Amino acid sequence: MTRLRPVALAAGLALAGALATIAIAAVGGMPSDELGHLALYMLPAVALTGLAAALAAPLLTRSSMRGRLVAVALAAVLVGLANLAVLAELMFVSEHDAAQVALLLVYSAAAGLGVALAASRASAVAVKRLSDTARRIGEGDLDARAGRLDSGAELDRLAATLDEMATRLSGSLERERAAEAQRQDLVTAVSHDLRTPLAGLRAMVEAIDDGVVDDPATVRRYVGEMRGAVASLVVLVDDLFELVQLDAGAIEAESERARLEDVVRSAVAACDAQATQKGLALETSLANAGGASCSPRVTRVVQNLLQNAIRHTPADGTVRVEARHLRDGVEVVVEDSGEGIEPEALQRVFDPFWRADPARSGNGAGLGLALAKRIVEALGGRIQAESRPARGSRFAVILPDRP
């Protein structure tokens, strides 16, 4: 059916042209007998046009753009010559006039062929440029672009579409590479963080099982260290599972709300023993923002920020939680008087498993800040870090107003 459409179109246009010709002749006062003869000659012409279109269509579909344009130019001239022959046969024009018109049609054929060849050359160059660009993209050169061709609106749109596709493909590949690099870093970091406590557990279990250690005091010490190693593994696995399972869309769709005062109180209570053991002071100042509404997940954010601050604040230091209303939301700040972060390291504090100083990383898995950032961004907010070495750090969480 698709192949017959061009033939039907050509025959339809030829029939319309024939009817228009007969109508013009009738309006022009052609006698009825001559008009009848003209109509009889037009009917075979329409049939021949449809037949020619049917024969030429398969050939033209396999020919080049230059061949098609040349064929169109020649077809127009040949149809003109055929019509001229019919008019001369009907004696509508004299032989002398027919010869003159035929010469003009031959000239028109030469002119048409010249225009067709010139137009096809520009189009052929544009198509070759598109083909070369597509080939380069297929070979992996994602920087290849066709640019503006200036060879007609259709080819220009095709070039723009190809360039847009290459841009999107390049961006997608870059994101895939970044994700792969992040996955590799994650696997490496997880392997490292798992290897240390597992190696310690294995050594202590083997020592107890082989009877190398059998005095009660040492066994109790080993059991305590084993419990600590297991606790570190549990924290690591829990944090890693939550980091992988966090779904921004699901978090944003959650309807459960909590008061900011309750959220901060819960986070402080979870970290109070750790701060007391280290001799730190935990201070809270919520001003008039305590009644603000927020997601219960903010508890985990504040808790992670507090744990990070406690870990990096020396004994007798201070960790402070503050909150205040903003024009379009609320800000929660966790500030400490600890060791601070170097400027070059400040940009990476939210990367999973990254530590500014591995020697002082403590029992943390390096996921707390990454989790906090992902939760805050999933809630439509943002988190910022400021620090001065040896003067302390300041982490600010800005959350939008939501009912």
C-alpha cells in the first residue's frame, strides 16, 4: 500500500491537471467538438502518466538525490513535448509554431537539468556531511557535530536532531562513566572498611579457639573488642543499605510530619552518651523555630551531623545545634569547636566513604554526611559546609516550608 501512494498521487495530480486544462479551454470558448477531442486525448495522457509513475517509482526510490532531481526535470520537459505533439496533431498550433515551442522546451530542458544538478550537488554535500557525522558518532567520536548545513529546512532539522542526539548521548555516557567510577570507589571503600574489622575478628576468634589466649581477663578484653568490631560492621551495613535504598521520589511523597523541636531532641538524645563519654558539651538553641514542621527523616540528618561533629571535636569542646526561620523555610545548623576541615577537603566531605584524615577516622564508615546530603536534597533542601582549620566546622541544613 505504501508503494502505491506515489503512483496514486501522480495519477491524481495528472487527472486534476487534465480537468483544469479542459475547464480553461471551455472558459476560453473552445468549440464543443474540439473540446471533446481534447478530452479524449487527455484521458490516455492521464493513464500514461500513472503507468510511467508506476514504472519509475521503484527506480527513483533506489536512485540518488541527483538522479531524482534530473528525472523530475526531464519528466517535466517530456510531458511538455508530448502535449505539444498532441496540440500539433489536433492542429491547435501550426507546425512552425510547434517547432519554435519545441526548441524553447529543449532549452528549458537544458536549464532544468542545470538547476537540478546544481541543487543536487549542494544537497549531496549536505547528505555526505550528515553521513560522515553519523559514522563518526557510531565509531565513538561523540564530539562529532554536523552543524548548520544551509541546504534546506529538512536537512537542517535532520542535522540539528543528529547533533542533539550526539549531545544527549555524550551526556549519558559521561553520567554512566561517573556512576561506574562511583560504584568502583564504593566497592573499594566497602572492601577496605569491611576488611579491617573482619581481620580483627578473625584474629581474635582464632586466638581464642586455638587456645593461644585463655586467661579470663584477656578473653573478656577480646570479647569486648569483638563486640565493638561487630557494632562497626552493623553501622556500616545499615548506612550502606540506607544509602542505596534512598529514593528521592519516595521521600518527597512521604506525608508524615514532625515538629522540629522533637526531631532535634531525638537526635541529641541519641548522641548524648557519646558526647558525655568524650567530655563534650551539647547545646541546643531553636529560638522560635521549634514548632516548624519537617520530615521525621531530618532526625537522621541532625544525628549524623552531630556524630560527625562529636567525632572531630576534642575533649572539653562544644557542639551546638541551632535553628531559625527563613523567609521560605527553616535552617538547622550544627556547629562545633573541633579540628576543622582544610579548604581543599571541604568540597569532598559529602562524598561516600571519603575521609579528610584516615588516621583519625575513628569508627565511622564515612557514610554519615553522604546520607545526610542525600536525604536533605530528596526533601527539596540543601546542605552547606563551612570550616576553618583548628577553629571548628559549621554545617547548615536549609529545608523548604511544607505543610
